[in-house]
Amino acid sequence: MSVDIKSQTHEELTKKFVQWEQPAYRVDQLLHWLYEKRVTHWEQMTNLPKALREHLAAEFALHTHELFGKQGARDTTQKFLWRLHDHALVESVLIPANPALYGEQSDRHTLCVSTQVGCAYGCKFCASGLDGWKRNLEPYEIVEQVTAIERWHDAQPEEMERIDGTRKSDRAINNLVIMGMGEPLANYDNLLKALRILNAPWGGGIGARKITISTSGLAPRIRQLADDPLQFRLAISLHGATDAVRGRIMPVNRKHPLAELTQACAYYQEKKGRMITFEYILIAGVNDGLDQVRPLAHLARRLYAKVNLIPYNKVEGLEWERPDERSQENFLGALEHQGVTATLRREKGGDIDAACGQLRLKTERALRGDGPAPRR
Ligand code: SAH
Ligand code: SF4
């Protein structure tokens, strides 16, 4: 199968165009069609000569994700389920910063993208890993999650204006979080290529500092990312501040225990000089005890990390529960008392299965006939 054009960098395309004896400005024209106009067919690239378009079509694929399902939450978070060329399903979640629901206009959107179909890491609380790992996403399949949303955004200016006040001429997305389905650092090369394309001024134009990569803790890859020149933000899914607690819910902790993980984080911090974020889901009776506060505070202070507390989002079929609000507040208060910068996230989109992997899992199961259809 031919390579998709949206897996190609400017440099790669330039090389190809030199071989084809095409002038350099043709590459810029092509990229304009792909990332500004976001066209879906070669014929739409009207300022490229027909022969060149045919050449491109013979050499490259131009896939677009098919919108297979969509859920919109009361707080205007929108969840998109995409069907890929092999019928695999992945999710992206569009999160307005200041939802119109609260009477303010959104000044930016965050898109949460997936990097794999399923996940091999099998964290006990997570829907993404429940059916195992199917495959890595190609660079273009990550890039196209952004371009497909931008296209959707352009196609319904009235709906976007109603939701959050943005207009058609505005770029829909200027913040990316790599927190959808899959472990991003386990698909390192494809992810980094996709992010270079999304970051480039000729591509997605999203600043590296506006891109946050979340990992369950692949220590060697964190070091590799630290050595990359681009200044991405790093979030660690910690969810436990001792090996005993973390190991109970995250099998990856056996391979890369906390000592190794935190050393890799320290290396990242040192190389980048940037604050790291610890994601910490609060799960009742598992990691929300005040005994976790002191070791968590210790790690956060040592690594200059900020802590994001996230009340657990119930996953159907799993035993885990979110603690009541008082316990959540107590945990936050105790952490702050230890001098740590922490936030308690009111889970946006909790009513649309926004936690990673849930919509896809339900849809897959409904298609197979062993579960109820998800609300779309
Ligand atoms: N694999 C990466 C990125 C995807 S998961 C990682 O684990 O970091 C993105 C975040 O959602 C992680 O912090 C993950 O732990 C969290 N998450 C998974 N299931 C959740 C649930 N049911 N409720 C709340 N957060 C969840
Ligand atoms: Fe995979 Fe992240 Fe879910 Fe763990 S939390 S199973 S690493 S997607």
C-alpha cells in the first residue's frame, strides 16, 4: 500500500519533487492544499498541473478519516469516533477551554488524540487496554485526527459559533494533548513524525509548547524525548506514589519502577528546564489514602512537578469507583499543605465517556453484538 501524503515532511516532499524535476514552490502549493485548505481529493488542488496531480495520486495515498460516531457533552466537549481505512476505530476529544455553558467564550481548543488502536499496557482502570493492542497509528493517522476536526469545524460555522463563539476563520485547534487511546511513547517514531508535521509552520502550525505528551512511564523513551530538540510538554500518568500502590494498577511499573521512572523525569526536567505534570487519577480505596500524599509530595517537589488530580471516570465492567468529593478535596488539601502545586480537575466530558478508549470499546462491542450501543 502506498504511503499517505500526510505522513511526509516538507523535506521528504522536496526530495521527491527534485527527482520529478518540479520547482520548489510546488511543494508549498501542495502543503497549502493539505494543511490550510485541508482538501480530500487530488482534483481539488487546482493550481497544480494535472500531470503532477496524477503523479502524486499514483505515488501517494490521500486518506481521510470517516466520522463514525460523535458525542457532545453538556459542557460542549465533543468526542469523535473515526473509522480508519482498515475499519479500526479510534477516538479524538475536542475540549473548549471556556465552555459557552458558563457564559464565556472559548479562546482556544484542545484536541486529545489517539496514537494506537488499543493499548498493550493494560492499566487496570483503563478502557483503552481492555481489548488489548491492535496496531500503531501511522503518522498521517495522527495528523489526520487534527485536519479532520479542522475540516469539520470549517463545515459548521454556525454550530461552532453556538458552542463556543469561534468563527470559521479561526483555527479550531491550538493545543494538543496526546492522551487518547494508546501509549504514545510505544509508537515513538510515528508519533514524533506526526508531531513534527503538526508543529511545522507549513503543517499544523501548533507550537511545541502547546503539545503535551502523556505517558504511563516508559523511562527509556522519556530520555529519548528529552534529547529531542522540540520542547514538548510532558505529563506522567503516575496514579500511585509508591511501587506497591502503582504496581497494583499499572503493570508497566514492574518494568520501569518509580526509581527508574523518576530518574528519567529528572533527566527530562534537566534537559528541558520545563515543569513536568503528574497525572493522578483518584480511585476510591486504591490510591486516594492520605498515606500517598507524603510520597507524592516528595516526588513532586523533587521533580518540580505540578500535580493534576483527576476523579476517576467509571468504566463499565470495571470494579473501580471515584471517591466522593470530600475525599477528593481532602487529598488536594493535604497535598497543597505539603507545598505542592496541585489542581483537582472536574472531569470535562465525564458524561460522554470522555476517558480514553471508552467510546471505541463500547462501539466495538456493540458491533460485535456483545454490548449495548453507545449513546451517539
Ligand atoms: N497511555 C498514555 C496516554 C493515554 S491515557 C498514558 O497512560 O498516559 C490518558 C490519561 O487518561 C492517563 O493519565 C490515563 O491514566 C487516564 N485515564 C485512563 N482511564 C481513565 C479513567 N477511567 N478515568 C480517568 N482517567 C483515565
Ligand atoms: Fe494504555 Fe495509558 Fe490506558 Fe494505561 S492508561 S492502558 S498506558 S492508554
